[in-house]
Amino acid sequence: MTPALNNLLQARNRLYDVSWVESVSGPRNAPTWTIQFKFAGAVIGVGTGITKRLAKEDAIRQAYTSLQSTG
């Protein structure tokens, strides 16, 4: 989790409402990772990438944008 997202969740006292779901598909030599960022049980960010890290960063970006827009 990025420091900005972590700070946002801490400010709202909601840090423990976060969970992740990860899956991988495709051939072993060229996997595609999909990461879901869940907040209070709702998916607010989904990232895909050729590495787990890239997929997670994508999901975090979407989640942060979503949380910022909800005030």
C-alpha cells in the first residue's frame, strides 16, 4: 500500500477494512496477475499486470482515486 493511501485510510480510521484477492492466469512463463482491492467488502480497484507488483500498484491507484472522490 502506498503511504498516501495508508494515510487516507488511517485518517478515516478504516485501515482494517482493506483486503486483497489475487489470481493468476495464463501460461507459467507469461502469467497475468489480477489483484482486487476490497474496502469494506466492496471491490474499489482491480489491477492486472505481467507481475504481481504491477497488478497491485494498478489496483492501489484505482482504489486511491475512488476513495478520494468519496470524500
